[in-house]
Amino acid sequence: KDRIIAVEVKPASAPIHDVARGLFQCVKYRAVLQARADFESDPRPIETHLVLGGELPKALIALRNSLGVSVFEKVS
């Protein structure tokens, strides 16, 4: 009740391009939820997380960092 959370989930079998798309989905969720919160004067903080069944590919670490997306790995 004290925050707004959006989660994008990708299975361990997701190819790298799908994981990258998941990072961008989190950015989209954050922007849409922030716009709604601003319109409704909702002061709660907004969090977006990418949850992976496997590990974040090393090639996507810089993208994750630049987008500021929180990633949870090896979640079952």
C-alpha cells in the first residue's frame, strides 16, 4: 500500500533479445505508472523490476545500468 510495483517476468529459457525487451518494458511500465500517479496526485514511489528465471546476460549489464532497472535473477 505504500508503493506501486510493476514486475516483468522472463523464464530461464528466454533468449537475450527477449530479456533486453523486458528491460525496456520495465522502463515503459515506470513511465506509464508515473504519468498515472501524477494525474491522480498519488505520491507513492514507483518501482519496476525484471524477474528472471535465469541470469542476466553479461552483454545486457550496461543496458540494465543505463536504464536503472532492478533485476532479480534465478527466481523460481
